[in-house]
Amino acid sequence: MSSWPWSWANWTHQFLKNGTITTTGLMVVFLFMLAFTLLNFWSVKILTSFTSLISVFKIGVPTLTIIMLTIASFHPENCGHSLHTFMPYGSAPIFAATSSAGIIFSFNAFQTVINMGSEIENPKKNIGRGIFISLLISGIIYVVLQSVFITAIKPSAVAAHGWGGINFNSPFADLAIMLGIRWLSVLLYMDAFVSPVGTGVSFAASTGRALYAMESNQHIPSFLGKINQKYGIPRVAMLVNLILSMLMVSVFRSWATLATVICTSTLIAYLTGPVTAVAFRKLAPDFKRPVKLKNLSWMAPLSFVLASLAVYWAMWPTTVEVILVILLGLPFYFYYEYRAGYVNTRKAFWSSMWMIFYLIFISIMSYIGSHQFNGVNWIPYPWDFVVIIVASLGFYYWGIKSAHVFPDYYQAKKLNDTVKE
């Protein structure tokens, strides 16, 4: 909103200053967060109807933009005629952009499918389909849209200023104005407002349910596991999630910083997935698995390595800052372990040693790594990648070997015995 060029929208300029949310802007953000939460407060049908409507807009406008910009201006020579012109600063900035520029963050929509899996019809088929369709549509739209942007820029502008000199407040809308397609720029400004609203509503639903599900681990307050009996919605968890979200935005007021922090913390959470999945297969090979991932033997280590590299791409000191934020949850863990009498604390500690040392390793690597990723360049690029790949595989197999059977396993077995494949 703060980038809208119309005079009647000048009052929105006070919401953002030098890329940072002002105090007034923060109040507006809080109101939007409250609205996103309230839209999830009653029925999943209301949520799906709203997000379906927004999704049509989110897919339709980029598709129309691709068509119109291609018709108005198409200069494939902008892509370059050699590897040097295609990536003049080398390959490292490509990797750095995936984490620091929010590219990975933009693909996170697939989490909604998983977090709301218990409310999906025929989850055995539809969870996999939902994840695949989400990633496929996002990938196609983002790649084609960016390619069209590159080819739509006039070669004379690139020759005069270079790509670094082309600076738009709203890239696609400003490009549409430059090419004389003003009606498209208006539509793009509207889309820049509508699309994040759809994302906000979906994430309020999925993150609230993720917090609700965490209560079953008995390391957060039990009231977070309460469900509204009439609507079947975890309202308490959603309200707590709203408060936590407000705190995060208050601390990280820059969108670029916030996107990097969210992306990196999400990637660290992803690291546990491959290890957990393979460990469960080994500890409980006879469990019935209605939703079962194939080719896990090679997909799991590959996923762990790629997630490790992506964490490293977030660059120093973001990696350490995010890890410190995650460690803020430790007091809750130790408090609930104390209440439980430290029954399984020792076993849990030894089972998690691989992760503790992994976080120390990735923090040190982020500091001593190549200067392209803000390190001191003791290990230059691309040898820093080699070290991370080899070490990550070691931590991955260490994590699998560290798996132990806890009391929850026997409860899960009783529940699994009632499952029909």
C-alpha cells in the first residue's frame, strides 16, 4: 500500500520508512493479523471459500501479466549470450537469493496442506496431491514471471544503467507503466494487496493448528490443545499464535529481515523431518502407514543436505540469530521436563545430541565460510558447500542412529492398531 502512486493513497506512505514498518504501520499490521485470525474463527468452509476466491486472483493476475508483458515487449537478448552475461557475479548470489530474498519463503504454502491434514477429505491421496500441485503451480508461475520481467525490459535501459541501475518500487507495476499498460499496473497494485491477504489468512489457519498439535508433546501449556466443540477450531492456539506473531513483527520490522528469519527457522525445522521419517521406519517397520512416502532412502538424505545448504545461504549473522531465537523455547522444555520429574530427559538429551552439535557446526561454518555468504572466507566458495554436504550426511546418519523408543511409542502403537490401510 505504501508504494501506491496515487495522490489519494499518500496517507499510506507513513506506514513504511526506508523499508522498515513505522509505529503507525505496526498498528495497521496488527489489525490485519486480527482480521486474518477472525476469518479462521468459525468454520473451515468459510476459510476454504475465502482462500479459493483469493487463489483465483493470485493465479489469474500473474498469468495475465505474463501474457500482456510478453505481447508488449519481448527482448530475449536480455538473458545474455554467455554464462558470464547470464550470471556476471558467479553462481553464489543465485544460492544466496534463495534464502535472503525470500524465494524459499514463497514456496511455503504447501505447509498448509500438511498442517490441516486432519481436516482434509481422503488424506491418503489429497495430501500428496495438494503438496505437488502447490509446488508445481508456484514454481511455474515464479519462473515464467521472472523470465518475462527480464525479457520485457528495454535493452537500452539495461545498456545505460545495467541491471543494478534498474530500481522499481513496484517492479511489475512500474514496468507496466513504462510499457504504457496502465490498466495492468492498477490491477497489479490491487493484487499486491489482495494476494498477501490470502496468504495471511491461510497461514493464520495452519500455524494455529501447528501450535495446537504441539500440545500433545506435553511441553507447552495444555490449554493450547483445546478445541471449540461447536466449530472444531483450535481458537485458543490461534489467539496465542496471533500474540506471538505480533511480537515477531514488532521485533523484525523489516520485511526482508522477517522473511529471512522465517525462512531460516522453517528450514531448521525441516531438518528434523528426514531424520524423523527414516528413524520411525526403523523403529516401527510394521506400523500401518496410510500416507507413505516412497523412495525415502535417497530422498531423506538429499532433503537434509539441501536444507542444510539453504540454512547456510541465509548468511552470517542471520544463521546464529535465528538459532538463538529458537533456543528461547528451551525454558519451556526444561520447565515441563521438571514437572514430569525428568523421567525421559537423559534419554532425550542423548537422542538430540546430533542436533545440538549440528547447530554449533552450521553456526561456525556460517562464520568461517566464504565471503559470498558473509563469512570470513577461511573456507572459500565452493569448498564451503563440499564441507557442509559431507558433514550434513554425517549428522543425518548420526540422527537416525540416535533414535530411541519413548513411552509415546506404545501409545502410538495402540492407536495404529486401530488404523485401516
